[in-house]
Amino acid sequence: MSVGLVVVSHSRKLAEGVCELAAQMAADVRIVPAGGTDDDGIGTSLEKIMAGIAATDSGEGAVLLTDLGSAVMTAESALEFLDPEQQQRVLMANAPLVEGTVAAAVAAQTGRNVAEVSAAAESAGASYTPDSPASDEAAGGPPASGEPEPAAADSASGAWTLINPMGLHARPASVLAQLLADLDAEITINGVDGKSVMMLMTLGLRPGETLSATATGPDAARAVELVAEQVRNGFGEI
């Protein structure tokens, strides 16, 4: 079981689209749309949100993500209808709808608790900006030797050329973040946190460009090996 997600939007189609996107990165997470009014018009529905909570909270909790102001108010009303015990494990994240849902889905997929999933969603708003300086560092790092490079004790690094057709898009970023999440190592990929799917997505690395990784900590070598394996295999896309 994992923490579930409820996507609350004024638009049924928008909520469904966000769920479809996030599900690509979190196959085991229950992500339910609660968009539009009861008759699928533009607006929000208390009944849809309540049904979404019931469908996603399997005992581990659920996180609600919303778009505009009245969606927040309707979601808050839904929380008030929950019994006291469930109120402790159903949270509403103050996060951008798309980026927050994606980050929350990845966190839930890796087994994070409801507070951690909510925090992941909220951190996405600060990390994902189109003009992120992270993209300026994409060319940095060690030479693209294709092999992990041992460095000091408990550290490792390596660099590889991206060979998959779409580069480091959302799904590969999610794969890397999930693989690295539980390792006892700090790892940066082209200058950003390798455990953050949203930061990885800001890099915008294209096919033929270099992905470089540097890790420190007890699992540093393993972290770099996992990155190398995924890049060499084209993230399963070739």
C-alpha cells in the first residue's frame, strides 16, 4: 500500500490529464481525478473529492492537490467531513498542480509517508522553474568516459552520453529519482539533486548531450553504477 493522491481541478479533463501524466511515473500509486462539477461542468464538487479520498486512502493516507482558489476551499470542506482519525492522514498540499502531483507521485511510489509525500509536492513549486540555472550546468562534470570514476573514499563519479530518443524527459527522470531515493548517498546529476524528479526535469538534457553524476556517501559507487546502467540502456526506450 502507498499514499494515494487526489487531483482537484475546476476541469474534469485537466484533472484526468494530470493523473494520466503522473501515473506514468508511479504505476503502484492510486491517483484519482476529482475535476469539474457533479455534472462535469467547470467548477468543483465536494462529492467528487470525498469519493476520491475514499478511493485513494488505503490506510496510509492521501494527499490532495488543487488548482485554483475555490478548489482549495472545496477541498478544505471535504477534509472537515472526515472523521478525526482520517483527518490525521489526509493532507492538502500547497503546491502547483502538475509539478506537485508528479513529485508527490514519485515520492509515494518510493514508499514515503503522507507527510513526506506532501512535502515533496510542496518542494516542487520551488524547484521547477523554466529558467532554472540548473540547465546552465548541464555541460559540466567529468569527461564523458562512459565509465564510473572512483574518487576519494566513499565517493564516485561518471559521465555518459544520452542515447535514448527523447533525452532526460519526465519518465527517465522519475526512474533515476526512484532508483536513488533510498541509497545512503548524496548524488548530483549535472549540478542538481539526483533524487529530485523535478530538479532532474529542469535540466532538459537532449539526446547526444552529457549526463554526469557525482556521489558521496556509503552507497556512492552503487548510485553511480545505477545511473550508468540506465543511461547505457537508454532508460529502456531503445
